Amino acid sequence: MVATSKQEAQAGQALSVARVQARVQPRPIDAISALLLPYDDQGGPDWAAYARNLDLTTGAGIQPAVNMDTGYVHLLTPNERTQVLRETAQTLQGRPYVAGAFVEGRTGSGTTGDVIAAYSAEAEQIRAHGGTPILFQSSALTALEPAEIVRVYATIAARFGPVLGFELGTMFAPFGRIYPLALFAELLQIPGLVGLKHSSLDRAREFQRLELRDRVRPDFKVYTGNDLAIDMVMYGSDYLLGLSAFAPEAFGLRDRLWAAGDARFFGLNDVLQYLGAFAFRGPVPAYKHSAAQFLHLRGRIRMANTHPRSPMRPASDVAILGELSRRLDAEVAAIQAGPPVHSAPDVGGPVCGVAPAAEAVVR
């Protein structure tokens, strides 16, 4: 079913409090977390630390995503990206994961056929290593006419599906593009394309996609990439975030609280959002160094190094990150020590009346 102009117009209407509030409903969250690629003091990847963080992520009930922006995919050589796939497959031993299909600079003359060939080679390699491809945008892809962009996604999905798509704002990468809503509507029609990460850092655009998705293809996943609005999960988005790489166990707990309708979700979400607001301030690409600093503080990686060609944060950030780490630990400890908290029945709203079985999931 192709989205009609009326449906698109409805999705593009100005937001209202009532329409947004009506979306709030506790539910299981489909969680994917980008993985930081740690670096050692020799300027190379620390594979042992990388494997530990893969295990920590899956142990939190979150699917890892590798060769993403958080893992410096745009700075890695093709051989290094292949090594990431090998290390991931060896560590996960059949557990599911997502991997970026990155083709920037390797699309020949930029014709539709060349773009399809480049993505096909990447997707085939990802599938061979047991991963699900997510198609990073590229300069050649976003330069195509809308019908040809749809053709690229449809062809790759038919050959290698299920696959995921990706809309990436230019604050993250110069080759990114947030598609017009009409183009997003066409992507919803591709059976093997089962979800799309939306990284505009713009709630209004994400709400438009959610409303159109609900009307046209409710089983399609919209994964928020908005690290400045991680509460988008309250309104129907799932997530594929870089921020969750900082503390996947805390995100996993937060997600279980939301599924159970437990109001302690809000306090934990607030602390995580404080962390996101600090780490994802400008220049946004330097958040990866923030992640390394934070994970080093928490004993998850041996060095607080970033990729040699990635932007850095000042050393003075470490004291602030340490305070945020302590706040996070205190919030998690309070949740683990206390009983579930649910809204009083007379308050009303969708977060009330959770069954005992749902309560047990957060204990």
C-alpha cells in the first residue's frame, strides 16, 4: 500500500500536545547500540576491550551495531572494517548483530548500478559474517534521483534482506541526508527493508515518520538516533544510539522499566540524558572521545584514546563525566534496591495498571 497524499499531509501536520501524548504507551523496546572501537596506546584497536564490551552489550539485552559512526567506520580502511566483522563474529558466536555497510568513496562513477554494486559487496560480506546490514548513506546514493534511491534500497533488500536503512544528518557526516517525507513513504513499501535509523536530532521530523509508519506499515521499525532526545522510545521509536555505548547495562534496565510501566524509568532516563547532552555537544563527532573517557573511568577499557584522526575532548571533561558516572551508579543502585513504582490508578494514562508479571521483569 503506497502512502497517499492525504496520509502524508496528516503526518506532516503541526505537532500538538494531544497527538504526542496519545502515543505514550509502555511496550518492549527493540534496542540496538552502536559499539565504540577502543584504541590502545599504540594507536591501534584494543580487541580484547572491544570483545568485553560486545559481551556487556548483549548481556544487557541489547543488540550490538558495529562499523557504525561510533566505531569510526568512516575512518577505517576496508581491511580494518573486515577485521571488525571477524572479531565480532568470533566473540558473539551466532548472537545477532547489526553492521554498517559503508561505501563512501567506493561507488565508481556514481551511477545507480555502481552504487548497487558497492552496497551489494558490503552487504554480502556482512551476511557472510553473520550480521544484518544497515546501509550507510553515501554521497553517490544521496545524489541520485528519488526513484533511483528507492531502487538501490529495494535491490539490496531483495538480495540480502532483512536490512536496515539510515538517514544521517550532516552534523554527523557530510554525506548524510534526511530524506523528504515522500521518499520515506516509498521506502516503507520495500518488504526486505524492515527498519530505518533516523538521525536528524529533530523530534518533529521523527514524529512525522512515526505517524506515517503507523498508518502505512506498523511493523516497520523507526530507530531513533537522537542522542539528545532518548525519550523518543516513549512515543513509539525504538533506538540505535551511540549514547547507549557509554552504559548499555543502564539502558537495558531503563528499557525494562519502560516495558513494565515502572515510573522509575523517568529518573534513570534523566541521568542518561544529562550524559547525552554533555557528550553530544558540539563538535558532535567528538562524542566518541567522550565515550572513551567515560568507559575508561568505569574500567571498561584500558585507555581513554580515540581514533588518531577523530576529534578530541579536553581533559577537563573527565571530572564532569566522573560526576555523571557517580549519579548514574546511584540511580541504578536505588532502582535495584527498591520496589516497582507505578502511577496511582486515579492519575490515569497508559503507564498505570501493570500486571505483576510485568513488574517482575525489572527486579
